[in-house]
Amino acid sequence: MAVRVTPITGADVNAVAGFLHSELNQRVPAAAWARAVDVPWKVDAPNHGFMLVTETGEVVGAYLAFYSERTVDGQVERFCNLGAWCVREEHRFHSLRLLKALLAQDGYHFTDLSPSGNVVPINSRLKFEFLDTAAALVPNLPWPGLPFRVTSNPAVIARTLRGRDREIYDDHRDTAAAKHVLLRAGAEHCYVVFRKDRRKGLPLFASVLHVSNPAVFRKTARAFTRHLLLRYGIPATFMEQRVTGHRPWPARPLKSPRRKMFRSEKLAHDQIDYLYSELVSLGW
């Protein structure tokens, strides 16, 4: 049966969401897939990705995309984060048509922050580069007597943050996967974004996605992990050194941290972060 590649429009979201729920991850309800692609930040997105459609109009494949416009070194840059990619087995021959349609869009920097094992070599052939994802697993312990203030209270966070930090918070406060924490050390503060994560099917982990002030985070890391344990019931946290700026003690370095990739003609590794992406938009 012939299939065609077409952009995912707003009118297609529910059909694509139902397809991804049934074919990719049934733990994620169709409503959650649909909510994920309807990002809360302002962006002039050309589509929500691309899909494969049969002659009868049935969705048999999809590759989601999350778009954003970011200011980098004083210039507005356009990003396309590659999200979930799924094609029904009998149409796998057409899978690459979806990726090529996404990459054919001019003027974007592309990120793939959760590529599966078989996607990594495909990305490499298409000139994606690896980010340094050296990471450690940190136990969240009930450290006593820490002289720092920690909160996840939205009103306190909104009242405290200013400038770019406040913009990031406003853009992400209504996403499904991003969680927000404010750390205080005296007159200084650090804004942290994390997500809950699974490993081997176990939802027991947090992954740090953004740290606004690595120097303050270094001081308050134990208070942060204690908060995750007591407030969220999360026993361990994954921390990438490129995000947190250091490796807290105690921590166990990961032998095989998860890969993250990007493709850009002008941006460097340290100009790529994990915000405005599938990682903040979708829990799994």
C-alpha cells in the first residue's frame, strides 16, 4: 500500500497521539501525547513533525518535532528538537522519509536528546554530533541540618526569579514533565529544572535538565537531593556534569550514560541545552 509523508498539523494531533499510544508506548495515554506537542511557549512552528499516511488516511508512522526560538549570543536561533519516532513494522522501509523531511527544513538547529540505540548510527551518518553526557547517579539521602532553603512552591519561584530565569520558568511551568525547584544559599539562589525518569521500567529517578547557577548548586546539591527524596519520593538522581557543573558526593559515575546528539552549522556543544524539548514536554 502506498504511503505519503505529510506534516502533522493541529488537525492531525489526535490521530497521531492515538497511533503513538497504541504502537510506541501504551504507558503514555493518547491525551498525554496530544498535550505534549501543544507546547506552551511562544513559537511560530511550521508543524508538529511529520507522519506517514496511507491512501485511506490511516496514520502508520510519525516523527514528532518540538520547535523553539532561542536567543544565543544575542541572536535569535531556531531549534527543532526531534521527538518520538515510530513506524508500523510493515512500513518501516519508509521510516527515513520522515527524518529526511524534518532535516530538509532550512534554518534550524536540530537536537535529538533521547535517541534509541538504532537511531544513533543513523544520526551519525547524517552529521549529528554527540554531546558530552558524562553523568553520575547520586543517591537522594535525608541529610540533616542543612542551612539552605529549598522550595517547589510556584508562587515563591515566580516571585523570586527575574530576567531570563523567569522567562524559562514561565515557558515551562505548564509542561507535563518539567519539575521546578528553587535553592537558596544566603542572598543567592539557583533555579533547577528536572524530570522524573525511568530505568529498566522503574520510575525511581530524577534527571537534572537545567541549573541556572552552578556555583550555588554546588553548595546546595545535598539540599536539592534531600528535597527530591522527601518532597517527591525519588530515591536517586542522574546528574550530567555539563548541566550541574560538578559531580556531587556521594555519586557513582555511569559507565554508559544515555546519548544526546545535535546537528548545527554554527552552534557549539556548550550552546545546546535540554529545555524547550521533548524532555520537558512528555513523561514516560
